[in-house]
Amino acid sequence: MTITVGVLALQGAFFEHIQLLKKATETASPSEWHFIEVRTPQELSTCDGLVLPGGESTTMSLVAARSNLLEPLREFVKVDRKPTWGTCAGLILLAESANKTKKGGQELIGGLDVRVNRNHFGRQTESFQGPLDLPFLGADAQPFPSVFIRAPIVEKILPHHEGVQTEETQQEDVIVAPSRKVRDSVAQAATADEVEVLATLVGPAARSATEGQDGDPDKEVGDIVAVRQGNVFGTSFHPELTGDARIHAWWLQQVQAAVLKRNKLKQ
Ligand code: GLN
């Protein structure tokens, strides 16, 4: 089976993602993988899965609009329901709602029924890194070296999309993504998925985040930093800046499973 995975290459850390995706598939895999940089709707149309890198979500969204990519991206994520992973700025773009955003200044793609709080930990100088427990990598997995750079967190899980617009649009600095109708039965099934919280910021990584501040790193429920809803996965931090390919390998397994499922249903 040949699988093509794209990395949105309009701005930000796309090169690093491609490197780690390649590293993640160095060991024997039943599929043949192609990793491509995506800058046009044509390139996107060849992809089975997509990564949206970290960087600056406002810039990415403006360049995507100028490149006529916003609508194809929404189709990819919310109509075709293909596997999509956003890191940091990428997570912001995949949220149905984001705050600390100028009205009219940024458009979202959506797909995750969450509201993110941009720049949650403050400015560039408040960036930090630390070992983070990621239970989805396995019960015995070593902590993941997570890098947070002007990172967002998921501050609220929203009701399924219909309910989002009215409540969310009433707030001043909150923007929401436009809704979409799914195309086929595979996509239809995916819309029934709920948001799963895959990781929260507690323990050592939270201690790095709250150094010199009032936060409580030992609180039992930390900030949400990784979520999945059906075909859409988002992380607040930057696995592509660590050299650790475990999350990339885990996500590529999901991509492979999704492609297999779609092929089977089409037969
Ligand atoms: N704060 C950035 C934004 O709002 C995200 C930072 C990042 O991706 N490292 O887009």
C-alpha cells in the first residue's frame, strides 16, 4: 500500500516534521510512504493524511487564504475526514474556536470541537520544555521531551458543532470555524466521535511551565495539551523539534489504519 502524507509548508516548522516522519518509517513498515510539502490545492489532493506544523497561525491562515487553500483544507479535514495532525499553531487552526484573536484577522479550519487559548503561557521568553507523560504512547512509555513555544492549550471542550456558533460568537475576541457537511459514509461515521483528552500538563513539565509564577504544578487536573476527535489530532507542543519520533510513528499507524478502512469500505 502506498500512502502519501503531506505537511502544510506555508510557514513554520514543516521541514522538521518531514525529517521526523521519515525517521518514524525507517524501520520496516508494510506500507510505502511518501512525504510531501503542501503549498497548493493540487498537492493537498494527493494526500491521505496531513500535518499542520507549529509556527504562527495568523500568518499560516493568511497565506492559506491567499493560496486558495483554506476551503480545500476544510474539505480535507471536515468533509473527507482524512487524518490530520496539528502541532501548536496547527492545533489552533484545527480548533473550532480560538480566543485572543483579532476579529477578521485570522480564519480557522476547524475539525476539533474545542476552544483553544492562544499564547496561554505568555510570550516567547516564557517558552519551556520538560518531560511529559503521554499515556497514549503506551503504559510503559518513557516521558516525552516536550517543547512549548508560545503554546496554546485546550481551554474548553465544546458541544458538537451545531451548538458552537451561537455561544462562541458572542464573545469579543473569539473566532469560530465555518461548518461543513460530510461527504460519504466513512466521513459520516467520523463525525460521531467525541473529543478525547490524550494528555494534560502535570508533573515535571508543568513545573517548568510555572517556574517563577503562581501556578500549581502538582494540581491533579492540568491544562489539556493533546486531544483527538476522530480523524483530527492536536498537540500544544512541538514533537518535531525534539528528534523523538514516537508520536510521529504512533500517528502514522492511525493514518495507515484510516487508509485501510477507507479502501475496504470502497470495495
Ligand atoms: N502562538 C502561536 C500562534 O498563535 C503558536 C506558536 C507556535 O506554533 N509555536 O499561532
